[in-house]
Amino acid sequence: MELLEDRGDSDPAARAMAAHMRTDLERLDRVAHRFERIGHDPKLEPVDVTVMVDRIAGYFRSRVPTLANTITIDVTHADGPLVVQGDLVLLEWVIEVLVKNAVDALAGHGGHIALSTRMRPEGGACIRVADDGPGVPRDLRVRVFDPGFSTKEGGWGIGLSLARRIVHENHHGRLSLVPTERGATFDVTLH
Ligand SMILES: Nc1ncnc2c1ncn2[C@@H]1O[C@H](COP(=O)(O)OP(=O)(O)OP(=O)(O)O)[C@@H](O)[C@H]1O
Ligand SMILES: [Mg+2]
């Protein structure tokens, strides 16, 4: 990376490529530390959830289909910097699980994913991940957070149970499936 970044001084294309690779490398570094964070006391630090959500949206945006069965991702922040005490590595994992599920739900048809953040009047933050896919059938709503529950061929049913554990146990927050007429909407509430 350093060699590439050095060369980038004279070559704009190399500089842009090096910047992307640096971002991916930093993400991989955080991903590599995910599991070890689960079993330990949470390392809570100030996390600006608007920055985190922007970064995750950017990551997925450059990886979802854009030519056929297009998936669009947009982000809305109701407030400026929105800082909570949290474990960035784990919170990022939670939002990635939700966005990944939304992408899965839209696969083959395309659709829209809306990420949003807002300050809660009583303090803390709410992060919402909403898609306009088929949604979760009413009778399955209580089961989606169960470990091992999956409706996907080859699905592990791990994502939501893990995400809920991170939000509830490590952050004393709440992860919920919001009742909606269309699509699926998940709220992460943090203090
Ligand atoms: N956005 C969504 N739209 C529709 N159904 C969803 C959505 N998110 C989750 N689900 C349902 O909840 C189930 C459980 O999700 P979870 O992420 O825990 O497991 P999975 O995606 O099936 O497998 P994996 O462990 O690989 O993520 C899914 O199989 C799906 O039926
Ligand atoms: Mg999943």
C-alpha cells in the first residue's frame, strides 16, 4: 500500500486506486476483529453514527447491481453529527447485516434501500434500514431473530440473531422489526 501510495504522487489514477484499497484494507482490519469483540466487555467509545452509516452505504453502493435489477441506496440524516457511546466494530457489523439482508431481499428484482439516522428526543440515536422488497410475512415476524431461522437456501440464520445480541447485550439498545405495510424496516435504537 505504501509503495502504491508513493507512486500516486505523480499518477492520479494510482492515487484513486490506492485510496480505495486503503479503505478496503481498513475495513478488513475491522472485520478481522469482529468475533473477538463479541465475547468481551464492550469497548465503548464515541461513534458518530452518521459517518458510520455513510461509509457502509458507500461500501454497498459500489457493490450492488446497477445495470439490471438495479438496487439503489440512499442515506438521510435528520441531524448533524450524531454521537453515541458504542463499539464501532460491532455496530458496523449490525448495520452490514441489515443492509445485506435488504440486498438479499431485493436480489433478482431490484429496488430501493433507505438508510436514515435521527436523534431520539430522549437522547441517543435511531438508525433505520428500510427496503421495498417483499417484506417479512406476518406469521414469521417473531421468528426472524431466532438463531438458525432462515428462509434462504444456504442461509445460516445467524445475521439477525447476532445483530440483536450486539445491540441488546453489548449496547443495551434495541433492534426491532417495524410493522409496515410494504417492505421490511428495521430500527436500531441506541442510547
Ligand atoms: N430485509 C428483509 N426482507 C425480507 N426478509 C428478511 C429481511 N431481513 C431478514 N429477513 C428474514 O429473516 C431471516 C433471518 O435473517 P438472518 O440475517 O438472521 O439470516 P439469513 O439472512 O437467512 O442468513 P445469514 O445468517 O447468512 O445472514 C431471513 O432468512 C429472511 O427470511
Ligand atoms: Mg442475513
